[in-house]
Amino acid sequence: MTTQNSQSVPPQGSHHYVMTVELPGRAMQTLSGTWTPPQGATRHDVFSAIKADIGRQDPEMGGANVVFFSLEPNHL
């Protein structure tokens, strides 16, 4: 029988994303997480918001090339 963990689990977003960015010859970074886009948002809106968030967290990576991006519903 499986028991539930009594610790609270933070809520997850409605979509799961993976984004890999690269500064050629210098650095590469892959980020993943969940996101709940606002009503009416497009895939491009989410892409732009995640890319901008990377730039806020690490200004040098803000101008990096996106080598991979995936956005899918976060349910099984």
C-alpha cells in the first residue's frame, strides 16, 4: 500500500517546459519547470516570457541562442 507524504507539495503549472540556451563556445544552460500561462496566451508568449526570465536570472544568458524549446501540457 502506498502512503501519501504529509509534506505539502507546491502547486505545479498547467504546462511543463524545457529550454536550452547557448552562448556559442562559452556556455550552455538547460532549464525546466512548470508554467501556467494567462488566459489567451500563445505558445510564443510563453516562449518569450521564459526567455526573458532567463535573462533576468542571468543577464549574460539573456542574449543566448535558444537551441531547444519544448512546451507541453503538464498532465499524464
